[in-house]
Amino acid sequence: MQQSLITIAYIAASALFILSLGGLSKQETARRGNWYGIIGMLIALAATVAAMQPSGWPILGAVVLVGALIGATVASRVQMTSMPELVAILHSFVGLAAVLVGFGTYLDKFAAGKTVEDAGILLIEIFVGVCVGSITFTGSVIAFLKLRGSISGNPFLLPGRHFINLLMLIATVVLGVLYVMAPGTGGNAYLIAATVVTGVLGIHFIMAIGGADMPVVVSMLNSYSGWAASAAGFMLSNDLLIITGALVGSSGAILSYIMCRGMNRSFVSVMLGGFGTEGGSAAAGGSAPAGEVRSVDAATSAEMLRQAKKVIIVPGYGLAVAQAQHSLAEVVKILKEGGTEVKFAIHPVAGRLPGHMNVLLAEANIPYDIVFEMEEINDEFGGTDVSWVIGANDIVNPSALDDPASPIAGMPVLHVWEARDTIVMKRSMASGYAGVDNPLFYKDNTQMLFGDAKKVVDEILTAMRG
């Protein structure tokens, strides 16, 4: 009876996780999706506790309490701009957990004197779970350090890196064969060696990827962490962990594909090197933009916005860094009250995390119905009075369309230059993640508004109120 109830609880939790993913696909239902996930996790935890021996409850309770306190503290203090690195380091925990579960299962099941049914299959499950977990752990740590700025975001490209990766993959397969064939716990050395090799492989993979591709890396590591969790479920014979891991793994893989499509990049090209690199050297850019840069002040920008009948705002990572979303929400409110039509245009890779800008705007209570994805709004720039770019660069770079020699050639971008006037807010003329100059800054209808986004938006807000 108890086992039946546990199975039903696992099915209910799995259904809630599926509903959670569905809810998170849209801003309007994201809050509900979060609650589905929370309730599902509580049911799963309760069912897992019920399946345990009561003697293990005190230890589990202590561990859960400590983990909950750490998680709540970190979540309450993290800034929106730090969310990408937080997600990356959380992925590393999942990978490390898979490694530890693999070693624990191996030592427990294959201790001297124990008979294991279908031992070969279990050994393969353990080996795959440990290797995927090891790659996820080390790769996520490197992604965290890159996003945090602790190490350079530039791709680290060793000569013959593809051959090195191939050798490590072959070595992993050989170690796997030796491990499965070893009697008892005699394969310990092979499992440890494979863990080290795949750990180095994870480091080498992510070190070779440049900062411009980090959004894809985050979603890819999310997929890896899901498959690692699913492998741990097979080792523990836990149906819920298998299903949940598969959900996370498959959704992360789909998201990686969407991100790659948003940058006109293939997944393979992202994995084989940094953005705009070929054969270990930076790709040559296209023709250098030429022209005069026209700057404007906050008061003039406020007047341009106030006189416009339609404004499209394009937020970027600079908006998140400056935490200017709340002041921006006040500006939007004033414009709408004055009869101006205001919309937001979101590029798939804006910020450093999929959906980063959507969450940032939702945090400032900007209405969902004026926030649009690139495909929905790109055709509207031609009929717009003012396009207002805040802290974005590569996603509004016209060289992606005009310059076949550009490293970002073919990348879908927002056509902000088609508006009557364009205001670009940036701290300086520095290039974006891709390291490519932006011809948008030199166009006749572009006005550059330099300064910290929060300070400048506050000045625009003050001018509008005045």
C-alpha cells in the first residue's frame, strides 16, 4: 500500500513538473509555473522521505535544513545581474551530486560478497552518470568563473584542441570498457581515472568558448545537469529522478537549439570554439564602420521621447547591470499617459541568460502585453518614431545583415535603425561580447547618449516630470 502511494506521489510530482515547464514558457503564467514546480518538489521530497527507513530521517532532516537555509540566503541576496553565474554554479552541484551518487552506488552494490542482478547494465549506468556529472561539474565551474569575471571571457584555444578532445573521449571509452570488465570493486581505479579525464574535458570545452556564446553554454550545461540527474535516477532506481532529469535535459537541449538559432550559430560551432574564431585565431572583422558619432543629452532625449507617437525600447545587459528597470518603468508610465504607444523588443540572447530581460522587466511590473519577442516586433521598427536602445550592442548591429565578412554575419538582429530616430544608451563606444564594432552608432538617425543607464534614465525621468 505504501509503495503504491509513493508511486502515485511520484506521478503527481512529475505531472506538476511538466505543468511548471509549460507555465514558465510565458510571462503571464510564469508565476503559476513556479508554484507548480515548488509544489511538485515538496510532494517528491515527502514521498522520498516516506520511502526511507525512519532511522535515516534525522540525517536527512539536518542536511535538508542546512541546504534550505543556504539556498534561501543566496536567493534573497543575489542580484538580477548575478543570476547567470548563480544558475551555472547550481548546475555544478547537480553534476557533483551525480559523481558522488555513482561512486556511492558502486561501492555499495559491488562490495565483497554481494550479488548484483544485471551487474553489467548497472556498471554502464554508473560509468555514464559519473562521466556526465564530472563534465557538468567542471564545465559549470568554469562557466561560473567566466560569467563572474574571475577569469577572462575570451576563448582559450590550445593548438590541436579538437585532437586533444578526441583523445580524451577515446580514453574515456577505453576506461569504460576496462571498468565494466573489472571484477568486484576492482574497477575503482578506472572509474577514478575516467572522472579525472572527463573533468579535464569539461574544463577544456568551456575554456574554449567565448563570452558571446555564454548564454548557449548556460542552457547547454542545464541540459547536461538534467541528464546527470537522470543517470543518478537509474543508479538509484528512482523513477521520479529519471523523469525529472529527462525533462530538464531535453528542455535544456531544446533551449540551446533556440539560442543557437537566435545567433545564427550551430551548436557544433559553439562547442568547437569561441565566437568569431577560426583555427585558434580571431576572425577578421568586416570593413570598419566610418562616420560621425552624434551625442545627445538626457533632456533632449526626454523631449524626443515625449514628442514621439510610437517608441520601441530594446533592453540589454547594460540595463540589468545598472538596475535601471524601475526608473524605466516610470518613464514608460509617463509616456503611455501622454498617449505614446510604447513597446519592448526582446532579442533571444539579450543579457547573459535566456529570458533574462523578460524577468528584469517583470521585476519592475512592466505590463506583459507590451513586451514582444524579436520575431513579433521586428517589422514594426519602420513605422516607429523612436527606437531606444538601452545597454545592448551585438543584438542591434546591422553588420550582421550588411557585412558578410563580419564575425556575426547572419545573426538575426533587431532592426532599430529603421525607426525615424534611434537613441543608443551606452557607457562608451566599446564593442559588445563579439568584439565587433557597431555601424549603428554612426548612422545619420542615431543619437548616442553616454553614461550609466540608471543615472541617465533618472535624468530623463526628471526632465519628463519637469
